[in-house]
Amino acid sequence: MPPSEAAAGSETVRSRPPAIAAVGVTKRFPGVIANADVDFHVDVGEVHTILGENGAGKSTLAAMLCGLYRPDEGTVVRDGSPLRLRSPRDGLAHGIGMVHQHFRLVDRFTVAENIILGDPTQPWLIDPEAVEDEVAAIGERFGLPVDPHARIGDLTVGQRQRVEIVKVLYRGADVLLLDEPTAVLTPPEVEALFVTVRAMVAEGKAVVFISHKLGEVMSVSDRVTVMRNGHVTGEVATANTSQRELAELMVGRSVVLETRRGTTSGEVGLSAAGLVVRDDDQVALDHVDLDVNQGEIVGIAGVAGNGQRRLARALAGIETPAEGTVVIGGVDVTGRGALAARRAGLAFVPEDRLGTGLVPGLSLTDNMLLTRRRAFFVDRKTARADAEQAIVEYEIKAPGTEAEARVLSGGNAQKVLLARELAEVGEPGGPQVVIVSSPTRGLDVGAAEFVRGLLHEARERGAAVLVISEDLDEVRSLADRIAVLYRGRIALEGPADELRLDEIGMAMAGVDPAEVR
Amino acid sequence: MGYTLQLERRLSTNWKQAVFTPILSVLAALAAGAVFLLIEGFDPISVYRELFDASFTSKFGITDTLTIAVPLILTGLAAAVVFRMNLFNIGAEGQLYLGAIFGSWAGLALTDGLPTVAGVGLVLVFAAMGGAVWALPAAVFKAFFGTSEIITTLMLTFIALFLMRYLIFGSSSYWRDPETTNFPQGKRVPTSARFELFGDTRLHWGIVVALGIVMLVWVLIRFTSLGFDMNVVGSSPASAAYAGISTRRTVIVALLLSGALGGLAGGAEVAGRAYALDPNGLELGLGFTGIVVAALARYHPFGIVIVATFIAGLRNGGIALQGLPGERVPVEVSLMLQGAILLCAIGGDIFARNRLRLVRTAPQNVEAAS
């Protein structure tokens, strides 16, 4: 999919002012400068990506463009005239609409109801048919088929995203800001989204695409603005750049994008047999069999909501399976609780870091105590020393060991969590089995690399490592073996080197690979 | 160009805010109270001075204030230990009554002839048990069925209230003094079940016990695994499940502990002031006031001591105001101030957690746009 046509198109209308621009904007938050003197512009009829690590300031910039934040300094300019947006609604009134990473839809409302929710231009008496016709027309024009009568709660994640996009289009947005829109989509859904994006720019809309996935950025955008630490480090046309160059601009040094494979001893560290987890009558996990050997990383791929969370919880003893067994280090821990699983040698890094893995309201020191064995009195001295050591070794940016975990950024919270869980992996008496959910989600490239290194190190120390992630690239870059989870079942399993990408993609989308062949 | 006020979340709260916020809240409440006093035609300065003098400047004023503070410290702790984990036992009032019922039974039945230490000790142990027993249904329903403890503890309070009245006014129970038939009263416990007094004052050794329990609760919250578990369960139930901390067990233990503290307040009242199961002397809203105490003290045990003393002073002074010659300031003034203080404390909390900033909205720079 060459973006060159659109790029050429934007060249011809160069004389027009940009659809939206940020001129020297600065935004400060307590303790950080999220955006420092940032310049950015999108022309009519182009896709412009803001690329950057987490915490680089991408979302802050987008939030200022759509009216969610107001810049401390600098101006947002729309079609050549400066704007002072007071709210996202104000932004929409100026034709600027944002599609957030986390959807803002009411589950119990229909698609049409959600679309007019909060729309100040609706008449006092709503005309549902007019809304539905308009929604259908927009769907047709931009390749966004949605059923206006469907309830949001019944829709897939991909469909919900479509509703969000239709919603901003319905409000008449000409500038669309898409914040990490592909994070929750299957590969076919990503393709469909890109078709929509191209249809939108072809109609003269301007699209701001926020991402940190280099492959997508290259395929969908005309130009890329790269941010690092709140500064713009470069603006390039995708036609004249490469993934490697973008990666370097993003992290400020060249990155090794290779993978290492381990050698396993063949001894089973973690074993699940016939695992079934039910919610009332719905099946969350359907007879899952899984073995993870010592010295190997097994990756569970799959689109969000196919049983990953429940699998992790059942394996870690937090949830009791309806059927089946969980064996950790040779000990049957089925239904015996999280403590029994830990005593059998488990370390577990849940996907929700602040709120599950770490207690936001407790200090780093106290968070170090969370999964330690505790006597009648807690041993804060050791925990404090552990926290200090973690801050130094893992280069954690924290005000100190007594700071509350809530002040940490996502990457730093993940480091604290990993420091606690992985500290003694492979040592005698330490954990021999590691379960990690979405280990690098939301982390910048540098931190992600560091985390991958830690997991490789755990494997080299002989641990059985299970990585559960919705990010296929992450699974592929880490795992020796990959299993795909679809609707609570293992749909595909095999060595990472032998599985083809399209095979995995189809299994993730629920297509039986045998049928395709 | 203009200015806007913004609330900005503080990254951390330091001890200065913890100390000054309550003080400023109290001053704001006194200012609000002054308005009403002025409307009623009183001179607020002199009323406040009388209030202060009556509670804090004379030997008997101070000791009476401290006597009232004893149960408030304990009910304050009862509220604080669970409120800080978002568990709202608002039934310390009923737990106090049950503590008084159990404690006075022990005093009447078990302590005759014992040395005071053992006698009073028995009263307090039974009182704590009584309070815990009264919290038990709420704890079990909360832990196993998720029933709102706010509702159950409140309803249990009314049952406790009428149970106590029944024991004295409605029946010839063990607790009722058979010799007073005209106006029913509780049987008085023997001296072995009474705290000793300090000199010729009404202040009793209960204050020392209460302070000791403050220390124990502080150590429990701050240094023990149980306190740690309570912290985790309170602030992040998902983390508790993840770490294998039993939410059920922790919730039950915490509510029982809270009930026991409420019960202790009842025991201390029996052993230190009422000397009998005396509905008239116990129905003072001490349990409910404990909630105010805990909230003002931001659930910190040491803060509770200070706040309880302060509120006790208000109550003490409120009573004294009535006896003033000429002015006849109603006793409700002290209740009104209590309410105003609570409201101001809640408001003050916003400023302790957030920084108020006057922000100059950025001047529009049109040239930069071109």
C-alpha cells in the first residue's frame, strides 16, 4: 500500500494552510514537561503519524489538538486561524474529533444512541430515523459498516472502534485524531481500518495517527513526526525513510530488533491440563492444555478478550478452574490459591500493573512486601533495601522508596513489578516458573528492550516462562513456542520459527488454518 | 487574557498540610458559627472564650474534658481502623451499648472482691467481646454476601439501643437495680469494677488505657502483617487477590477489631463514669461522634487523641455555656460547631490533597500562527 498518491496530493495543495497545526506548544504537568515547544501540522488529505515511545508526549499533543488540554504556551491553529479550545466538545464544534484508545461508549445504549450522546446540535426532539440514515450513509462512504440498532455491549472491539470513528464523523469532524487505534485489533481489522483511513483522506479529511508500531506507521502514513521526551526529533515523509531510521529517531540510538532463542532442558515447569473456566454458562477457558518447559519461553498470542486474563489468573491460583489441573514445579496447586502457587515456585506479573500487581496507594517499599512472605511484623528494612536496589539496578525514575506507586509512569511501574517478581528467579528457593502478561505494553522502546532482556535472562537461569500478550510482535520476538488463544481454546500451537505470520493471524481471527490450506 | 483557578493534585502530602489543614478547617468552622451567633444576638468572641475557658483553662475543666475524651478516643479508633480501608462501620454507637451490656454484666457477676486491675480488666475484655459480637453479623454478611456494612451496622445500632433500654426499663433483668422501682436504673457495679480516679477529679484511669490502645492500634496498622493486609485490601482488592491475601478474612478481622474498640468505649464508660448499665448516661451519641473524630484526624491514631480532646472540650464547654448567667447560650451551639467543623474538615481535605493555583490563561499569540 504505497502512500505516495496521498503524499503527492498533499504537495499540490501546499498553498492551503494546514488543516490543523500546533505552533510552539508547551504543556507542563507537575514534575514533567510533556510537550516542549512542539511544532506539528497536518495538511488536508494526508495521514500524519505522531510516533514516539510512551511518555514521549504523543497523547498530550493530541489532547491539545482536540481540546482536552489547553497548551501552557503556544497555539493550536485550524485552517490558518488560531483556536482556543475549551473542551473536546469545543474541538468537535471546530471539526476536530479524537478517537481514544479506550472507548468512551455506553454499553447499554445502541450505536445510534451513542453517536448522538452529548451532541449539542441534536434537536430537542430526537429524530432517530434521521440519525440512523446518516450513520448508514457515513458507514457506506468510509467503509465503516455498523448497525445503528445494535447495542454496544454486543459488539466486538473492532466494531466499537468503528462506532467511535463514525461518531466523530457524524459530528462533522474533518480532522480525526486516532490514538493507538490498532492496539486492540486483529490483523484483518487493522487492514480494514487502514482502508477507512485512506477513504477519509481521499475525501479531504486530515488524519492524525498515533502509534509506536513502526510497520503500521510505514504502511498507513504520508508523513511522520517523531517525538522523544516531549520534543520533536524529526519530521519525515514515509516515502523517504525506513523503519530503522524511525526507530533511531524515536529512541535516539540504534536499536537491535532481533530475537534470541533458548534451549530447553525438557523438564516441565508449568503444566495445565484440561483447564476449564466458566462464567455462569459462558465458557471463558475451554479445555486448555499447556506445558511450559524449564528454560523456555512460551508465548500466548491472541486478540484481547479471548481468555488470556482468565488463563493467567487460573494458572496463578487467583481463580479456581471448574475443571482441569494446574501443576507448578511438580506440585498440583489446582484450586489451592495464589499463595500455594507462589510457594510452588511461581512469579506472576499481571497485565494490570498499578491496581493489581502494585497497590497504587502504598509506597514502593510496601509494594515490595506485597508478595513476600511476611511474619507477624512486616520487615520494612529489607523491603526498603530491595526497593533502593531496584531503583538503582532497573533505573527506575521514582522520587524515592517511600513514594506512592501511583506516581510512577507505566514503564517504571512495570520495572518495579518485575524487580520484585524476578529478583530471585532461578535461584535455589526462588521462583522457577514465571507468568508475565503484556510485559512491554505501554513501554517505550528502551524499556521494552530492557524488559525483554530480563525475560531472556530468566529463561537462561532455567525458568519456565509464559508470556501472555495481545501484541503479536511482542510474542514473536520473545517466545520459543507460540500458542494462539481464540475463544478460550488453543487454536494453534507450534515453534515460533515454524509458524507463519498469516497462519497465526488467521488463528487469532478464528479462522481454522486447516480450512485455508 | 484572564485568570482561572485550578486544582492540581499534589504528588505527595507532607506533615505540614496534615497539621495545618485541620487547624484551618476548625478556624473556618468557628467563623461560620460566629455568623449564626451574631444572628442570634450573641457576641461570638465572648461565647468562644467562655467555651474555651470552661473546657481547657481550669483543672476541673480540663479533667472533665479528658473524661469525655476517653470514649471518643476509642470510638474514633473504631471508626478509623475500618474507614481507612473503605469499610464503613457506622455502628460504633451500638457496639458501645453492647460493650456496656457485656462489660457491666462482667462487672456485676465476676469482679466482686477482685483487685481493681483484674476487675476492670474483666469489664474491658467482656466489653470488647460484646462490641465484636455486635459487629460479627455485619462482618460475615459483608464478607460472604457483600451486604453493605453501612446498612447492617446502622440497623444493629438500633437493635442494641432498644436491647439496652429493654434490659433496664422494660424488664426485671439482671442488669436492673431491683431497689429502684419508680425510676428504673442499672445495678451499680462494685468498686472492684471501677477505674480509680485521679485525685478529687472525675478523670479516671480509662484515659491511660485509651492512650495505650491508641499505641497498640498504631503499631498494628503500621508494623504488623495484619495491618499491611488491611491496607492492601482497603486500597486495592485486586492486589489482595493477586498476592493471596484473603479479603474475606481481612474484612472480618477488621470489622471485629472495630467492633471491639467500640465495645471498649462502652466498657470504659461503665467502669469510669456510669458505673452501671445506664441508658440515660450512655445515649450520648459517643459512637456517632467517633466518626467525626476519625474523619477530622484523617484516620490517624495520634490525630484521634488530639481531635477527641478537642471535640470533648466543645461538648464540655457546650454544657457549661448553658449555666452562664444572663446570656443563656443554648447547648446546641456546641453541636452546631461540631457539624460545621466536620463540613469544613471535609472541604479542607480537598486543599490538602490538591494545590490551588491561580493560572494566567496564556495570551493569544496570533503572529506565531502565521
